[in-house]
Amino acid sequence: MNNNLTPTSDWRDIESKNTLLIRHDIDFSVDFAHKLALYESELGIRSTYFFMLTSNMYNLISSENQRLVKSIIKLGHKVSIHFDPTAHDTIEDFEHEKILFENIFNVDVDIVSIHRPGPFLDNNNVSLNGIPQTYSDKYFKRMKYLSDSGGRDVLPLISDYLCGDRSQGLHLLIHPIWWTSKGSSPTETLNFWRKHNSDFLTAEVRLNCKTYED
Ligand SMILES: [Zn+2]
């Protein structure tokens, strides 16, 4: 009997215990997301990238980031919204983000990931204007959920899962920052990203203001 995990980016049909949903929440860098998307594509893996429209770290609709997200779509991955409820007065404002995201990237949003869910986990089956989200029981309890949040070493947890009874499929949350940035600790890794980001901004300043001297 074939019991290999099968990666999928289709969040509607996850009943098989061999289902592998690889989810990427993009909290810091669209560029790092793109690097991981290229690597996964070489491995023949399709995953789902969730991006923020309200991030203080990146502008999703900058020309550079639009180009990168569209390239991720072309590689065959799914893209959707990483929604921060604290950026809005009411949760119904999700609809504004959905319309913007769907129009810019020409995709249908049918699954959402919530950024720093906190209080949401008390009522984890809530949907966002009818759109399911990744912390509902279907993905959070009826599948095995593993995450590298905060830079946690998730590899031993994956090994334990693979060696276990495998009675559930796997919902794996991977943040590209921990895999594409270099550092021996989460802080060092984040500082590497800050330097990378600062170099990009310096290049943009040069491009946009010819009197800039550095
Ligand atoms: Zn997040």
C-alpha cells in the first residue's frame, strides 16, 4: 500500500491521511518566499504562500513584490492572504483585502491564514466572510499540525510524525525566513534579513533620487 505523503495546494479535499499541506506565512520577505518557491518547484512540490497586505515589513503591491508573487503563481504554487485582524476595525474589512488581492493577482481566495491568531484560537472555527481559515479543526485538529514559528527546529517533530502511527495527514507551517536567511539563532537570522532589506532600500533610494550620496 502506498503511504507516501502527497503534497497538495488544494485545501478543499484533505481527507486522506497521506495529504501534506505545506503552508508558508510570509511575515518578513516576499523575496525569501520567492527563493523557497523556486526551490520547491525544482523538487516538484506545490505549496501555498500566504501574504500580508497590511505588513509593516513589506509592501505586497510594490512593483517588485507584485512581480515576485506573480512568478510564484507561475511556478504552480497557490497564493492567498495572511490576514492580520488587528490592522482593521472589524473583521468584515477582510472583504476589502480579498477584493484587492484577487484583482491584483487574478486568483480566487478560498483559504486564509490568520497572522498571530491569539484570541482567534478560542473560536478557531470562525470563517472570514465565509472563507475558511487554516486554524479551523479541519486543518488544525483533524490533521497533524507542525510549525517552525519563532525559528523552532521543526525537523525532529517531522521525523517523529513520519515514524509515528501516521493516522492523520500533515499540515506543515514553514516560514521562509528561517530557511533562506542565515544565522545560528533566530535573532542572528532576523538581523541578516534586516541587513538584506537595508541593502535593497539603499539601492532603491539611489534609483529614485539622483542627488543621494552614500
Ligand atoms: Zn504571520
